[in-house]
Amino acid sequence: MVADGEGGGRLRPLDGDGPERRVPDLAAAVRSAEADRPRWVWADTRDTYPELVRAGVRVERCHDAALVESLLLGHEGRHGEPRSLGAAWSRLHGRPAPADPHEPAGEGTAAQPALFEADRSTLPPGTDRLDALAEVHADQRRRLAALPPGMDLLAALESAGALAAAEMAHEGLPWRPDLHDRILTDLLGARPSPGRRPPVLADLAARIGEAVGREVNPDSPAQVLRAMAWIGHPVATTRARELERVEHPVVPLLLRYKELSRLHSANGWAWREAWVDERRGPGGERLGRFRPDYVVGGVVSGRWATRGGGALQIPKAVRGAVRADPGWVLLRADAGQLEPRILAAVSEDAGLAAAAAEDDLYARLAVHTGDDRARAKLGLISAMYGQTGGDAAPLLALLRRHYPRALEYVDSAARTGERGGVVRSWLGRTSPAPAGWERHVSGPDGDRRRRAHGRFTRNFVVQAGAAEWALVLLASLRLLMPGAVVFFVHDEVLLHVPRERAREAVHAIDAARERARTVLFGDTPVRFPLAVTVTEDYEGTPRPR
């Protein structure tokens, strides 16, 4: 499928069953064809699907050529090469690949809907876009067929993730502007005029100057460093961890200023105006929608990123503004202990899998640490993240005796990384090779660089597996509860449904959780429990650990 930029487009069956069609109304044509459950092939979901969703059209499946090209390039050791349709087509024809189109930061409420993006493919002038797309798709299918079957599944899941991202951006996370105002006013004081500090920050700045004995701009790291030296407590940085080591009356004031200033800049009044659409509810309530601009696979491990808006880091202080519409509820599904359970499944360690069959994996491991759950947790997290010294060392030795396959799985990944090699996830996502490896490791800090890359590859094989599990969960939920999924971050998903559909949504979450387990790991004994909370707001839902 390609759009013409004027609401229409061209459709061509890729199985040879039927002729190419020009359609004046692309959304209507897709809606009609969706009854046959096709897999739509397009250059980039972001250029086509948002307008379909705005027209009330949802598709079940797609093949996102840009995302699939990125996965294949990574598998071929070519991370970072352009992935657009034009780049993929150019490589097929032995031409230099053009750079990908510039991706600006998310525009939030200032974004203007386009009548389908006409052409961001970077194809050479005169090249037929539909012919090029068919050619690139055929090449990608050939490359996928030559790889282990997990990559084909990963390509489908990544494409499904792009559909979910567009749908969530359209639905939006419910956000109450009036509650947000109240939270900000309680913490910061009345909204200031442009260019001025809120009253609480202004008061803190004055008190910081009084504690130091001279005027200090707490927004300036350089001035804070000079002030700390002035009072006889020089520090190397203004990071909270370093300031907390200093005993002086100014430190609590600086830490509080940093906390509230971050809130004001990242999630204050200006942020809301940029990112939250506001409308009136049936009873005159101020209702809103926060619409994140998700970047599917934006992190090399497969985790998502965002372009502006800070959706992946909504601070606890403002979560009270995330409230269901009148007559609706939020369902928060949180996968606690996801990464250690992924390790149990991908390593096929029978002992760890048995522990992961319990609701609390760490409690089961604690039988080896004198019933000390905290120590058991420290040991397993150290194994996944490469903390080998201090208190972790004896715990790692203990875990290696009881769970040898699991520890060898991450140890082997670390050894590969320390040699400058690459590792692959359960389905085949590939870690990037370190640039300039020989030059860097032959330098004075070569050992440090080896260990650092080993820690990266050690965690990559677990974190990437967790991202794949989350993709299956999300892909399943968007089909089971269309339009209900409104927020996603790593191992947590939020649904927004009418109150009378809450029980249905709980069942859907349970079905999606089970599907994620079996699609990835078959008949594994490992369980992936989801803590599901039905609530009216996001603030009061505890996160299991």
C-alpha cells in the first residue's frame, strides 16, 4: 500500500491474486479489505496508520518495512545504517543509501494531522513507490527465510508494536488538567508569569543564598559548585548523590530545589499545554489526553523510547492527574520480576524455572540465603547486571551452584561482550558491535572498556527478551480490547475502559499474559504473573517488586 498524499492511494496484492487498484479514499478501501484479514505492507507505519486510525480504521496486521529493515541490518552487523524504503531499495540496486528522513522531536498538541504523508521514502525521483515497496518486501522475506524462525516472529511483533503505538497516541492517556493544576499549585505555588520562578522555587532560591551567605542561582551548576567551595565543602558535581554526602544546612534546600525544579520543567504548566489535549466532559469537567510520541524499538534492546513528552518517566508526584473519565476505570497491569523470569525461560535452567513458577521468585530463591529475600534478590540482579564485587560475590557463587545454566547464560553473554562480540536475544535481535574496539581496548583503560561491554551484553540478552515478551502482550491486548490500551512503558500497560467492561478487560489481560508465555516459550513452567489493579487513578496503584 502507498498513499498519494490526497486521501487516496494504490493497493496491490503481493500474492498475485488480483490487479493493482487506485482508490480515491484509502481509509474506506482499507476498511473494506480488512474483512479478509490481510497483512498490510507499507514503508513506515508512522506515515500511514495514524491517519487511518483517525478515520476510524484499525488493521489487525502489518509489515513495517522500515522496522523490519532495521532488525535485519542489526542481524547483519550493520546497526545504524539507513532503514527507509529508499535506503533499502538503493542497497538492492547497488546504489548509495540515502540518509533517513530527519525525525523531529514530538510536537504534542501542536501537531497538525496530515492527509497521509505523501512521500518520506527517500526514493530517487521517478521511482515508482509501489514497485519499490514490493521489491523491498520480497527481499526482506528472502532474508528472513534464511534466518532462524524467531526473526520472522520478531518482525511481525515489531510491526504490531508500531500499530499499537499509533493507536495509543490516538486514544491518549486520560489526564485531568484541573487535578494537575492542583498538584502543581500545592507543590510549587501559583503559576508564575513567563520567565519567573514559581513562588516555592523562588523562596528556596532565596533561602539557599542565605545559607551560603551570597546570592546563588541554583539553576546554574557552575554557581552551585562555586557556592559549595565557598562554604568549605567542594564537590565535583551537583548530582544528588554527591551533595547528600555533605553535612551543611544548604544541602536539603538544594536537593528540594532540584526536585521541584525538575518537576516544573518536565511536567509543569508549560508541559501540559504542549502535550495534553483538553476538552469538556459531559458534566463540564476538564478532561484531557496526554498523547506520547512513541519510538518503537528506540533502544537497541528493543525497548521503546519517546520523542519528547517524557512518557516513560511520569513522576509519582503528578500521577494523581492520570484519572479515568467519569464512568470509566483504569486497569494497570504490571509484570513484576519480569527480567529474572525471562532469564529462567531463555536459559532453560530447571531450578530457576521451578522458582519462577511461584508468585514470588525471590522468596523461593531465599531458601539458599537463610530466608533472606533481599540477599537473594541482590544476587540475581547482580548476575543480570554484572555486579561482581562486594556483597554480590558470595551470592553469585551460591547462585552458580544452584542455578548453573542460568548463570552460564549471562556469563557467556558477558564473555562474548568482553571479546568485542555481539549477542542475540531469544528471537534474534542483535546487539550492536562496539565501534573502534581494537583501538579502545588497547588503550590504558582497555580492561574497563572490556568489562563495561561485557556488562552490556550480559544484560542485553535478558532485557531484549523482556522487550519481546512485552511486545507479544501488547500485540495481543490491542486485538482483544481494541481502543482500550492507552499507555505502555517497558513492563507495564494501562487500559482505559467503561466501568462495566472492567471484568472483560481483566480476562483479556490474563489471556494476553498467557499468550505471551506460550508464543515465546511454549510449555515452559515459568510463570509471568501480572499484578492487575482496577482503579480510577494512577497514583494509588502500588508497583510490585
